Amino acid sequence: MAVAAEQTVLWSHDVLGLHAVADSAGAVRLGVAGQDWDRLSPLVEVTVTGHGRTWSGERFVDTTVGGRLAHRGRETVADGDRVTTTIRLKDPVTGLAAEIALMTGPGAGHLRSQVRLVNEGETPLRLESVSSLALGGLLDTGGPPDTGGSPTAGPTLHWADNDWLAECRWRRAPFREQVVPLNRSAHGHEGRGCFERSSQGSWSTGRHLPLAALTDPAGRAWLWQIESSAGWRYETGEREGAAYVALFGPDDAHHQWHETLAPGQEFTTVPAVLVGSRTGGLDAAFGELTSYRRRTRRPHPDHTALPVIYNDYMNTLMGDPTTDKLLPLVAAAASAGAEVFVVDAGWYDDDAQGWWDAVGAWEPSGRRFPGGIREVLDAVVRHGMTPGLWLEPEVVGVRSPLARTLPPEAFFRRGGVRVTEHGRHHLDLRHPAARAHLDRVVDRIVGDWGVGYLKLDYNVNIGAGTENGTESAGAGLLGHHRAHLDWLGSLLDRYPGLVLENCASGGLRMDHAQLAVTQVQSTSDQQDPARYPPIAAAAATAVTPEQAAVWAYPQPHFTPDEIAFTLTGALQGRIHLSGFLDRMSPEQSALVRSAVSAYKTLRPEIPAALPFWPLGLPAWEDTWLAAGLRGPAGAATWLTVWRRAPAPGAPRTPDDSTRTLPIPHLRGTGIRPAVHHPATSDATTTWDPTTSHLTVTLPRPGTAVLLRLAGDEDH
């Protein structure tokens, strides 16, 4: 369908097939090119107190001010491989001006958007929600009978639940199960509801990942991501028989966020991104998103070096390090091939009542390290590894002296009362005293002690945020979030080789705002190796593979299959080695060294590879799981396959030792699958180039295998 004569195209994205068009009155809408005007979305949706929406309900679209915003100019600027078009709008009633920056790159399949609002009117304006990106006409929603009398196939909705120990749990449902058909023609209105997901409190991924997707049976996919650690919400629903998507940062209803703009004041939203693929479904869309994430993060040598990390915590010292316990582990980790050794929680604990509610000063324990912590750190260096330490910088325990010596304004407060959660107070990094305190800590640890790796944890959900003066709690959380990112960037400015790991009780703050600055992401605190595979397999949906730290914690009491199982699952990301390696037999140690050696062979190919899932994104109880990395043209494809024992009470299959995996991008190729690790899995494979099916046999449950798929000349 062509653009109507009275409409003007202001911007277009040829790869995604999107455009922004203005009508003769200056209203601007965004969506799929060729769709009717009514299917497109107003370019910016803004809920302003006193103006509200034109159709009341659960949706944050159809806002009165958003519908009044009129075009008043645009400009396009190219900067390297980034092209940004800024479209300027203004509401003639309130004087609110909006600038939406639409960023992409030549040939790129992504669109990044951010909105800046300025009050150019004469009276204050109280904002309650602002879209970062809203667009319509994405996919026909289906439902009405086609000419043959049968229902047309509609889109499928994909979203991810996220929880402590249970990260990246993707779910899917027909769009029509979530947004039911209501017979718009009979009522004259769209529905009042939508499918929505949002964050709660300061764990941005404590309930869900800030991304979701729509796909259709033909392989078309739309995938979106919101980049915020301080509140986010997305919604998708129906407009005139087509799906729309609207992406938001924090809002008043869900996050206690509102922002009052006096005349001349401004506000900028968090970024959001949409990627799309015309064919290839979710695999293709996640490939585009992975490329976008790599393009938009801060450059760092760790993204290609990918050193093997040993961390003393998981199923090992569990926050109880001492010199005597650590020195044997340091030697064993170095012998296994580790290149970074991280002393996790507890190194500062000198308190008879425990350290949880006394943290904040980050001084080493004299009781745990009689010769000083430098004795352990120096031993790490002598063994050829980079020393690392754990910190939880944003909190101060209620019993810490810092809770009394730092000024009250340096902490989160609500209603004039300092916020306490799980025995901790929370620093507000906008306050110079809070930031100066943490700078002194890092300068001592990194600058004086020579630590090159910091694991930065975040183990409390502090709630809506902080009220500094008249600001809302949600606005305070957003302000702290932005100050926190700025502080992280300043550390890397001072110490360019420093590696920062982002952790929040595992993956509870696993968003791209954090990962565009930090180098490594803890994917989970999951301690059960049988429960980790669906997290490891789906981690590349939330983070680039080279940043996704997966625990591998072999133990002396494990069988050879159990040792291989926990190690193999970590080899396509960032191996986070743990376990009592110093207590292993020579045969067990050889299994660990073999896995680390296999990883070092693979890791040069990880930074350019894109993820795919031959069996689809894993479900939590799946017995068979598969996740792969597809290299660029001419490079190998890597594939990890897990076979877990059935869950208790699940139906038993007489012979469940074989699975067939479609690998369409290798159709017609004469590859020869090879077992890369472990040799003890007894895995066998068969490749059919005509159907592009790979048949894998794992004769025993509780085993896993890493395969390399390449032609004879590449082996």
C-alpha cells in the first residue's frame, strides 16, 4: 500500500521496512511501511498529569499529548557506522517539545530510539510515562476467517521470566491467547488491555528480562530490548488488526516515577532497541540483537581475550576464604589453566557477628589473612594469573561505621527515612561523598594492591528508589542508575585494563545498560549442575556469549560424567571455574584441564559468532537442550547438546538416547561433525546435508557434548 498523497515520509529503514510519516496536520506516526495510517503508532507517547489518554485502560498508548505532538523539523547525522535521524515535535497546547533520536547503521537490522522532552511552555508539566519507542503495524494479528473459512494464523508471542537461580526462562504463546479478539467493528473501539511485562524495584531483571518478541509462521520476527536498570515496561497489543509495540522506561503506575518539568527543564528517556528479520525467526533476530549489543557497548580488550576465570565461591568456599584455604586453590587453578583468580565474598570479614550487615569499608580481614591479603594476591600473580576481588559497592551494612559517618543525603531515603533492606542501606551515587568513598576503595584495591578484576555484586532489591527533596522515588532510582553507570565508566577510564563483572545475586540486573559498560555478566547463582543447562543454553538471549559467565564447579566426589557435564555447559560463553580442584585425583584434574584446553581452542571464535537454538529456546524441565554458535562465512559452527535425566514424576521414555536437530544454515554442506569435548561422553553423530538434520546420540542421561561442525578441510 503506497503512502497517501497527504502524507510525507520523514524517515525510513529499508532493512526493517519501517517508516515515520507525517500527515497534512503535522501528526507523525511510526510503523511498518505500506500499512494504513490507523495501524501506525504516534511517534512519541507521553502521559502528562491533567491530560491523560484518549482511551482509558491498561495501555500506555493513545495519550492525549502524544496525539497532539506535531512535526516541526528533522535532521540526520552520520558518525562512523551510526546514522541518527532526530525528528522534532511540539504540543501546541502545553508547549511540550519532543525530540526522538532514531539510530541505526548502514545495512543494520536494528533501530535504537531515545526521546528527549523539553518544557517550552509557561507552566510546569508533570510527566507520568514516556515511550522510548512506539510503533505499529508489525504483524497481522490473525483470528478472523480467511476465504476458506478457517482462522488465519496469527503471531506468536515470546517473553522471558527471570528469577534467582532460574534465569532466562523463555515462554511462548499465541498472540491471541494474550490479546483476544473483541470484534472491534461491533464496539467501535480497540480493547482496553494489552500484554505487558515490567520490572519491580532495583533488580531490573528480578521478574522478567527486558526483552520479548513477536514471530509469524513465515519466519518473520520482531525482537525488542529496553536498556534500563531503573524501571522498564513494555506492552504489545492490537491496533486495527495489527500488532503494535510500545517500550518505556520507569512510569508512575509501576515504578513510582514521575518527573515535573518546570519551564525550560528537560528529561531524556532510557534507550530502547528493536531488531527484525524477514526470515529465520528468533535465531535470526537474536543474531541481529547480538550484533547490536557488540556495536553499542564500551570497547574493552576482555571482549576478545576471554581469559579463564576461577572463582572460589560457588559450591566451594562459599564466602569463607582464608589464606590457608586459598593458597592450595590458587596452585590448583593455575595448574588447570585458569588465567584469573577471584577471591569472592568474605575477604573483609573480621566481625564476630558476621559480615552481611557490617559491610562497607572493604578492608581486608586480619584474622583471615594473618600475613595480609597481599600474600594471597601476590601468590596469584606468581602463578601467572590476574587477581580479582568481590565487592558489593552500592550497599553499606546497618552495623558498619560508614552508616554513621557518611552524610544522610548519601543514602537512599523515602519519606525522610533512610531505607533499610536485608540489613543494608543503599548509597546514592549522585552524592559526592558516596562516590568519593567508593573511589577510595577501588583506588586502594586496584591501584595499590594490583587487583585486575572486580566482581561487583548487588544482593538487595531496594524498592522503588529514593526521594531526594521533591523528586519521586522512581526518579531518584533513575538518577542513581545513571550515576552508577557513570561511576563504572570512570573506573575504566582510570584503569583501562580493569575487568568488571556485573552480578546481582546472579542474573537479577542483567540488562544492556549495565552490560554496555561492564565486561562480564554472572548468569546465575544456581548451585545444582543439573538445573544449570537451561540457564546456560538461553544466556545468549540476554547477553553476548563472550560476556556470559557460566559456573563450572567440578568436585572430587563427582563421577567422570558429572565432571564433564558441569564443565561442558560453560564452554560456549565465559567459563567460571570453581570447585575443590586441589582435592582432585590426577584423573579428575586431567578432565578439568581437558575442558579448559577445549575452551581455549574455541574462544578465539566466540566474539564473532552468533547464537542459535536447533531445538528452540529451552524450557525449564527439558531433558534435551541444544545451543550453538554460528561463525561468520568460512568459520566453524559450534554446538552444545545436553541430555538431562527426566524430572521426578515425568513420563519415562524407553529409549531417549537420540535427538535430531535441524541446522538449516548448514543445508547442503558436507560438514563432518566432531566431538570437541568431552571424549568420555560416548556421543555419536550423523549428518544429513539434504535435510540439514544432525542426529546426536548420548547413550547416558546426565551427559553433554560440545561438537564442532565444519568441512573436512577445516578439521
